[in-house]
Amino acid sequence: GNSVTQMEGPVTLSEEAFLTINCTYTATGYPSLFWYVQYPGEGLQLLLKATKADDKGSNKGFEATYRKETTSFHLEKGSVQVSDSAVYFCALLNAGNNRKLIWGLGTSLAVNP
Amino acid sequence: DAGITQSPRHKVTETGTPVTLRCHQTENHRYMYWYRQDPGHGLRLIHYSYGVKDTDKGEVSDGYSVSRSKTEDFLLTLESATSSQTSVYFCATSWTDTQYFGPGTRLTVL
């Protein structure tokens, strides 16, 4: 079946540090992959996505590349800010599944000034 | 962003009482979802809808029912609330592959 595995948090970084949050998946076929972000007290919002192998999604300085050979979609940012403190969720979507996302458990990021 | 509202935003209730949470959208999205979010469990799908009057169960549907009589509203009912249903509930909608989330309802069952 389909599943998503994220690195466990919490992750604590200093401002301007490099961020990597690992995400690997198991899926049949060719899923689309997503990163969502949840800021404190809010609902989730789409951060970036990639719909086919080797695609790179990017937004707000974050990037992730869809790697089919390693079944991964790791999230990276070169220089984090305090405002990036949030919970990050990796997810996949397989076609024909009534658009139900398969979610990772989330990784909490805290960025200290 | 999709216009999604949830009501109430906070609720405290007692064990055994019925509770209804409302999700309202203004985007005419076909798909709607109810999730619960709990520490250590991430997001878990309760029920979803793929059209008016078309609903199906998610992974944690026991004790919950839903109704969708019009495109814009998706109701979640806890038939007889239990303490294990204390959680934050999120509604989401989608039209293509992206889901748009409401602000959440924090429910406490005493």
C-alpha cells in the first residue's frame, strides 16, 4: 500500500542554518508529492509540490526534488528564519483515490534567533 | 486561497452529548474532507465527500457521521462524544490535487 515516512522531530536550528527534512514514500504507480506547512494555531497550507519524477517544487526559499530512484522528496532550505518555525508534513496523492492524501506524521521545526 | 470557515472554532462538551461541526466553503470545490489532528498521530482522515450526498469513510470513522446536502457545507457529527474524541478537527477542500484547509476546531470532551 501507500505510505509516507518523515524524519522525526523536533528539529531545532539557529537562524540562517541549512534545513533538511527527510521524506520517503512507498507507492504504486506514479504519485504526486507534496509538502504542507502548519504555522502555530493555523490550518495546513500547501508549501510546494511535484507531480512527476525529477520535478523540483519550490516556494518561499524551500525546495524538494521528486526522486523516484530513491523514493524520496526531501525538503531543503538554505537559510532558515525564525518565521519558518512550523510543522512540516510530507504527503502523496495517487490518481483515482478520490484525491485522498497519504500523510506523513509531520516534523516540527523550531528556529532560534 | 479557498474560502473555508469552520464553526465553532472552540467547543467544550460533556461525554455522551452529540456534537456537530460545520465546514463551509465558498470555492465550489467538489471534494471535502474531515481530519483530526492529535499529537503523535499526524492527520487522520475521518470521512470525505466526493460530491453532494456522496460520502465515504476514512481511516478513523467510528463514532462519527457526516452529511453533505449542498456543495458548500460538510457537517461532521459526533453521535455521542467520548473523551477520546478530544482533538483538533480540520476541514479541507479540493478541486484538483491541492487540498485547502480551514482554521480548525478545537474540541474538548469532558
